[in-house]
Amino acid sequence: MSVLGFDFGTKSIGVAVGQLITGTATPLPALKAKEGVPDWHLIEKLIKEWQPTVCVVGLPLNMDGSEQTLTTQAKKFANRLHGRFGVQIHLQDERLTTTSVRAELFDRGGYRELQKGRVDSAAACVILEDYFSEHG
């Protein structure tokens, strides 16, 4: 049973696919977005290819748990995913995800590893793996 994970951003949306059985995730190419709007045809291809049982969308919150502008946009993206494709959606707290991913990628290979799409899709992996840990 596969699960797709998304790290929502206004310019780039990180994507990962994971397996409930193993609790692991693999990054897929990030999707470009324009003011938070992705190419829905590319997402449709992902949905058809992976046939996820659920899609997990990272929920960007402030450190105190309060919402920010990006929180509303991520929720809107999640609602559209559900509305367009009928997939079950789960929102996953993603506080510090990108920060920890940047540090890990930098440790592996320096600045060349910090390409935007790579960071976003690695963050989507962490979001999925956090989801698996909580719902395993």
C-alpha cells in the first residue's frame, strides 16, 4: 500500500512515495508551483502511477503551534487534492522538517546537495516517515 507525501511550497512542492509496510519513503522529483498552484496534470500522473491509499501533506506551523499564511495555503492544496482525485488526505505537522533536511543534506555533500527540489522532496520523505511513525 503506497502513500504519497507532499511538502507544500509556493514555488516548489516536494514529493515522496512511501510504503506503509516498511515505513520508509523515497523522494520523487519536486513539482514546480506558481504561487502555490501546481501542474495538476503532473499530480494526476503521480496518483495514477502510485495509486496511494492516502496522501500526506505537510502542515507548516509556527514553533508555538499557531498557524501562518502558508498553513492556510497547504490546507487549501490538501483540500484540492481530495476534491480532484478523491484520495484520503492526512495533514502532518512539519515543524523543523526543512531545517533538519538541509543540515542532513549539507553533511552529506555540502552546498551542492542543497538544491531546492532536492530539499523539498527530502522534506516530503521526512513528513511521510513521521506519519508512518505516528500511524504505523
